[in-house]
Amino acid sequence: MSGRCSSSGSLLHASRKGPVLAPGTPYDHRKVAHPGLTDWTPSLADTALARRALACVPGRPDLLYARVDVVDGEDGRPCVMELELVEPNLFLALHPESVPRVVEEILKRAAG
């Protein structure tokens, strides 16, 4: 899961993708950056974990954007794999409904 949050702290959209490093893939083999990328609705456990991860970030109210990557742990419960605070890809082509909110947040921040 990759969830994107706006500066208001609310979930903007979520996506699901497959593993980049599939078992048996040679390290020097060409890899797809976001294999099997799809729109996705996270579970309550996924979103609760993402919120707890974001609550640990100093200065969190000042964030314009954050992405929390979550994977299933061995026990089936979600675990944070990565917390992105700077991301060049917002996957807006997959989530065009998020474009107006992203633009609005950027313009608000630029206006000061």
C-alpha cells in the first residue's frame, strides 16, 4: 500500500503495487519501478498504522505531503516499510480525482 496524505493530514488516495524485487530476479535485471500499480482502499489497520507513523514526524503539521508504504508482516498485520516525505511521483494519473486537492494545497502553501 502507498497512501498519500494532504497537508490537512487526511488520506488523499491509496495505491497497491507488487514487489519490485520478485524472488529469483537477478540483481542486475531490469526492474519495473511500480509493478501492478492499482487503485486501492486501505483497511482500518493500514490507515491507523499510517497515522501513527506520521504522528512521529517532527513538524508534521507543516508537511505538504507524505507517503506511507505498508507491507504485510509475517503475522499478517501491516508494517511500515517506508515513510516518504519528499516524492516526485504522486501517482496522479492513477488518481485524477486528487489533482484539484493537490493543486489547491500547493497554491495555499505558495501563497504563504
